[in-house]
Amino acid sequence: MSENKNIFSDILSKMIVTKEGKRLGFVKDIIFETRSGELINIVVKDATPYTRNLNLERTTSKDLLIPYNAIIAIGDFVIVSEEDLI
């Protein structure tokens, strides 16, 4: 029985888009809880002007963060729910 699994390196640099098709940027990194392995945020690189206008949390180095619970699917793109970002 095979499972669909995404390897970390496969997710890096994927384009992040909303389900409506708005481009948000690309996956720079993933933040997770080290003890449980729970994914917490995706770090955005090359954020679009639209993304920079959203009220997203930022890292100490000013990178934008997308909460993992906003992710709908990961395939050719990382698709997120814009409603979960606002």
C-alpha cells in the first residue's frame, strides 16, 4: 500500500497560490515543532506585493509566514485558503 508523501526538498521553491489563483510567492522554508513534528508555518520567499499587504505574521528576519492550517493542497503548487490568512 503506497502513501502520498511529500519530501521536504520537493516542497522547497514551489509557488504558493490561493485557491482563487492569486500568487503569493514561493516556499523558502518550513517551520515545525521539533518534539511532535507538527508543521506550523511556511516561510515565503519572493513575496508578491499582494502578499506583503496581507496581515501575515513575520519572522525576526521579516520573512512572511503562512500558517500551515491554511494549506489546502500540495502538488505542482502549494494551494492555500485566503480566508485562513486574513
